[in-house]
Amino acid sequence: MITTRTMPTMMRTNGQGVWEKQPGSLRKKWLCGLLLFLVSSFSSQHASLAQTLSPSAQVSLITYGPGSDDISSAFGHTEIRFVDPALGLDRDYSYGGFDYNADSFILKFLRGTLPYFLSVHNLYQVMYYYQQTNRSIREQYLNLSPTQRQRLLAALEKNYLPENRTYRYKFYYDNCATRPRDMIVEACGDSLLIPSRSRRTGKSYRDWMNDYLNEQPWYQLGMNLAIGRPADEQTDGWRAMYLPDQVHDQLAQATVRQANGQSIPLVRGEQTLFSGQKTFRQQVPFVFDPNVVFGILGVVIAIFTIRRYLIAGKVDRWLDRFLFGVSGFLGWFLLLLWVMRDDGVTGWNPTLLYLMPLHLPLIYWVTGSTTTARRRTLYFGITAILAVLGVFMSTIPGGFDVVFPLTLLVRCLVNLQPARRGQQSPARVA
């Protein structure tokens, strides 16, 4: 993003600690000349946008491929491009801007209140970045009438006004892909037909998301833990267009009706401006894959638990506090996401059945020196039932939502074991 900075007035000290302007007619002329140049440049650009587009103007949809540099690039990006040689116009409209330096950035991001905004730039200003990050760039030329082109440009320019350019980003419902889609649909009106708009895709929001995160397993696990039942809603073509690739593919099949009643393809042509190389990328070593990590952890805890109980007749209090304490901490975090966000995506999360927030502090209530067998049985019995329900209700890909609840279940079962004949109940050891 390009920012402008106010040029400071050149100053000098007057010997009394007070700053005053430094004289010099040459400097004043230079500043006045620079100011005049900036004003004239802005005025000419503004005037060109205010003019009617020429017959040679063209509108295109720019689709950037997914990236692997961070999670914000994993799903690709969409922009609308206007080119009018007669006006010297070449502008890309992007709804993907946000400020990393915004106040309380992390909190706003988690709450879903981080303001995103419409930015405008030239395609060639950002092309180098996408080439360096190996992200493809495709351009689809749209068959819009002069009236539709003008209407689309006017709507985008209205959105670009300072009071209109920010919006509340919603991952599945209102983002950098759905906004360009909606602007094009609004400009075309009833003349636009998208055949796949109401057609069932056979995939949920979650399924589409996971297709793009297979090479980033920890991101995939984290996002799947955070989202709830709304993400499992089955999508039609319209809802699937929260992804840039889907906007590209479905508009490629769309038609637009002309004034004479004839229907023509919405996309009259396409070119690939840059083709990213298809390479195999192993984001993490095999042993650090979350399925492997939690699988090994589950086996180690199960073996340790069984051996300690069968050989020593003991159930380690410190392990229960650690395991269920971490689960409770994660549960509180997921519950806060549910409460804080207003897009509904993190609501009704079945993961909370085994990552129950009340594990923290209840685990200390049932593992203390004064705890009773009844209290322990009640807590670990309910926890075991919730863990089993979580296994059946969770839809997280991979094995985490099976392995981790079963690990908790093992700890619940040994805590529920009655006293063996001739021995006391398993002791709690630090």
C-alpha cells in the first residue's frame, strides 16, 4: 500500500530555542512548484475518472492464485481492473486491504471487527510481488456494455470514497472475492445469468476451506478447531464464490443478455499474465505434522497411564491437571471466539464438548487432597461422555478430533476405576 507523508517545512533556530521558518526565495519557489505539480496531477486524474469511459475501455477480472507466505494469502485474491487507453486509465480495485498496524490488531482480528477497505492501484505495481511468491495471475475480459461498464466504475468510485471504503470483513460471507462478484452482478442486473448459482456443490464451507489448507496442516487444524456448525452448511454455487477461484470458474460459465435479447458469454477472453510453478511443498516435516504429533502424544500418555495404574496402582494428579488444564484453556479461548464474533462462523462448536472450558478450574477441584470419590466419579464420568460425543459430532479433518478425545477418555477411565480387592483407591501423586 502506498502512503503519502506531509513534507515538513524547513526550519532553523533563532538562538532562543524558538523555531522559525528559514528564509530563501529559491526554497519557496521549489515548494510552490512541487505543490502545483501535485495538485495538477491529482486534478487531471480526478478529471479523467469523472469523464465518460471511451468505447475502447475494457473491464476485466483479475484472479491471483493461492500463496503460502501466510494464512491471508492461502485462498487467493480477486480484483476488478479498468483499462481505458483514451483516458490513460489503468486501475485495479481491491477489497483486500487491511492495516497490520491498526490499534488492537489481534483483538479486532479475532473478534471479526478489523476494518478491511477498498484500495486502488495499478496492476504492475503489485505484479512483482505475486511473481516472487509464485502466485499465478489470470485476467478475464468481461463482455459488459458501455452502460454496464460506466455503472460498475461509478459504483466502485463511490465505494472508494473515504466514508465508504471500509467494511466489516466476514470470512465466508463478505470478503475480497464476494465484493467484486456482487459489484459485477449489480452492474449487470437481470441480464446476467450464472448457471451454477443455485446448483449444489456437494461441499460445505469447511470442505472448500480445507482444500486450500492441505499443505499448511497447523493452520488447517487451528481454523477447524475455531469454526463451528455454520461452517458445515452445504454450499451452492453462489455461496462457494467466497473463494476467488470459484468466482473465476463460475463467471467463466456465465452469460449476459444484450439489448437485442441475445445472450453472449460474460467472459469474452482470458489470458494468464503469470503462471505459478506447480511444485511439491512440504510445509512441515512428517514428524511435526499435527496428526503425527498428537498420535504419538496419545500413545505415550495411554501407555504411561496404563503402566502406572496396573503396576503401581496410581493415577498421577499432575498429568490430569496438565492435560485437562490445557484443554480448558483452549476451551475458554474457543468460547470467547463464539461470543465475540458476530458472523456466526465460530458458533455451536462441537469441539467444546471435549475442550470444555470448565475443565479449568474444575480439574483442580477433583484432584485436590480433600476431593471425594463421588466428586471424582461425577466429573470424570461426565467428561468421558462428552469426549465420546465430541468424537462423533466433530468434523475436523485428520485424526485430532479422534485421538485427543480418546486420550482424555483414557485418563477418565482410570480415574473412574473402583478400588481393587485388598487395596485402596488409586493414590494421587504429584
